Amino acid sequence: MRNASNRPFPFRAPPRHPGPGAWGLLTLVTFFGVVMPPPVEAQETSLQVSGSAQVEASPDRARISFAVETEAETAGEAGRENAELMDRVANALRDSGVDGLRIETSGYQLQPRYRRVGDDRQQEIYGYTARNTLQVILDDVDAVGGLVDRALDAGANRVAGLQFEIRDPEPYRLEALRLAVDQARAEAEAISGALGMRLGQPSAVHGGAERPQPRAMMDMLRMETAEMASAPTPVEAGLQTVSASVSITYRLHPER
């Protein structure tokens, strides 16, 4: 059959679609292009070392606690007698000539004394005890022994405590830390050199140094003046130790 113009119909080939195999090949190529693994990176090598150090320091401050105890039948008598003795002690300390001496009251007690009456365990007050304590602070540690003698001679009947301390421990703490870090680094350099590796920068640091605590030298209870009259009181401040410790993790790199 011919069309109206007597021309044959033009032949048009049907559109060609890729078959399943073609799609599969295309997909496979795309897949491998996306998931190619990244290059493997070299793992970091680290080294952990520790260091410690101690620094000795001479104390430059002392704290002395003196107590005066008096007993009397009445509270008023015990208090008055105690006040008189404590005034004598304080004046003796002030007249010692020690520069920068500080005196402050650290405690006061007035308590009744009891005794048992008969066999029924009842108690009655038969007197009173007054106790007054003052603290002396001085920066001349060599004068401690002489102050103890003066206080006891003036009427103090108890040295409640004596301790030495460092006024400013921070420089000693920092010096101990520096020495501890130097020791740790020296150890790290020795180990890395033996391994044929190069020491890198620290990746972690832990540690520190504690402030030295005041060191108690004596706790003499009821030390009577007569016991100290034979010779001056020998008092040695000694040394205090400031300790520091650190733990450092260094990176290690191959030698180039």
C-alpha cells in the first residue's frame, strides 16, 4: 500500500537499549571507582616515661604555742591567777628583742573540777581550772630555744606545740618540678636513642609537686619550769623536703 503521495513509508529502526550485561558492566566500573581504599597511614609510636625529684629547704618560720594552767577553789580566783601569769609570759616574750614577733591568743578555757562523793557516785565541784593558750609566730627560727626558756621562766607551764614551716614554698616546688621533668626527658632520650628513633614532642603530661606541710617538732605536755632551768632548750629546725613527680608521653619518629 502506498500513501497518498505514492511514497513508501520511511523505515525507522526501534531504539536500542543496553541489555542487562551492559548495565552490569557500567555499574561494576562505577562501584570500583567509588570505594577505592585510601592509602594506609603510618601508625604513631609513643613512649611513656616518668621522673621524680626532691628539693630540700630550710624552714624560715616557727609557731610556738604556750599554755598557762591555774587551779583554784573558785572560778574567779582561777581566772585572775591565770591572767596574771599570762601577762607575765606575754611581756617576757615581747621583751625578748626578737624582730617581727607576733603574739595572739589561740584559746581559753575555764572548767570545773569534780570529785566523787560517797558511794552513790554523785559528784561535786571542788575547784576550777583555767587554761589560756597563746601562739607566738616568728621568722627567726634560731631564736626559738631562747623564747621557750623565757616563757617557761615567766610562768608558762606547758609548751603545747612547736612547728616549723617555709613561708614561700613556691620556688622550691617549681625547682622540684623542673628537675623531675629533666629526669624524665633524659630517660626518654636514652630509650629513643637505643631504639634508633628520634624523640618528638610530648603528647601528654601528668604530675605535680605538693606544698610542704608544717613539721611538728615537739609536743611537750606539762613541762614545768624547774625541768628546763638546768640548761638552755636546744631546738633545731632541720630541713624540709619538697617532692615532685611527672609522667610524660613522647612521640617517637624514625631517624631520617
